Amino acid sequence: METKQVKYTERFFQDLADDSYRSAFKILGIVFDITRPESVIDFGCGTGSWLKAAHELGASRVAGVDGPWVTKGQLVDGSIALITSDMSLASTPAVSAGAFDLAISLECGEHLPASRADWLVDNMCDASSKVLFGSAIPGQGGTDHINEQWPSYWAEKFRARGYLPLDLVRPNVCFDQSIPTWYRNNPLMYIHEDEHAQVRNTALSSKTHSLTITDFVIPQLFDDPGLRQSMRIASHIPGKLARSLLWRWKIRRWSM
């Protein structure tokens, strides 16, 4: 099957850059506090806003992977090494194994066909033992989103490669209105199992960062309009009666 060739415009990248840099500096600031990376690679780097933030936070070596529609002259930081690779087509690894302290990919995975998801995860895991990854969830919408998935979809792929999730970012940015919702909702750290406990313990001992998130929505509730409507109605009914009605509705639905 022929893969669709997508041309991302200057306006597309400019719209991303305006929000990305501010978000990147805050989000990567949390990650850097815990992991202290000296080298960072970004898969789907665009014009390099996240890498610019990484450089300013202390990374001495930064590199970005993106398609031929991104040129060196478009990059917002001259220190970024650009690796040109159309990730929807590439068959070879983008970088050598273990070349970076941190691999990141934010809001890129949804732009690739599902057949390329494993290639993307393979390359991030090959590049580093620590990965910051976030991708659009179902219904998020956006330019050329063709593979919107719940985080569990990606987590299974990382787990198959020995990488365990760590919810380091979301609990610390979920209420920050200056950060776009997708950057507050989607990013998870994935750490190789050999290093996961150490990174988690460092995060737990931090006085400024939390690993506990309070407000969230399970996919089934998000996907089921009937259940959402039932919950809205139940919220206006006194406690015991509301729970009774809701459980009756569930039992009736399960028996169908």
C-alpha cells in the first residue's frame, strides 16, 4: 500500500512552536530535575522547540529526527543536529544504540500510520534507556492525525521492550493552564527496567515533584456516551439513590 506523503507547512510549525517552547521548558524542567540528561534526541522534532529548551536546561548535545520538510535553516537553535528521516517510510535505525541520555517524542506518534508505531518505539528505546513520550489520544483531533491511541497502546509496546512507565510529568502540570491540554494529559516517562527503580526513588525523594495524579478519565467512560449521560444525571441525585440507579443501569446493560 502506498504511504501518503504529507507536507507540513511553515504555518503548521509556527503554530506548534508558539506553544511548544513554553511547554517544553516547564515539562523538561521536571524531567531534567530527576534524570539530569546531558544529551537529548527528539523524534518528530519539527523546528526544534523542545530541543532548544533541553539545550537551555543544560543538555550539551541535542539532535532531532524529522522528515525532509524540515531544513536546518528552520531550526530555532543552531546547536541542534538534524537527522533527516521520513519516519513513515524509514526502515533503518535513526541513531546508534544507546547514543543519548534521553529520547523524547511529543505529539508525533499520531502522525504515523499504525504500521510504523513499532519502528518509532524501537528507535526511541535503541537511542536511550529513558524516554519521554506522549501521543494524541482518541478524539483529540489535529492536522493529519491518523493513529490516535490511548496511552495503554503505547505502554504495551514499551513494556515488550523492557521499559516501564513512570507518571512523572502529568501530576505536576495537569492544572497549569499555560500549557496546552495535550501536553498536560499525554506525556509519560518510560524507563528501562534496569534503571526504573532508581529513577522512581529519586522522584519520590524530591520535595517539589509528585507522582500522584488526581483528576483523570478512564477510556471506557470517555468512549461511552450513554455512561457519560448517566453520570451527569446521577450527579444531581442524592448519594444512595444515585448509586442505586447507576448500578441498575450497569446491570441492565451488562445483561443485554
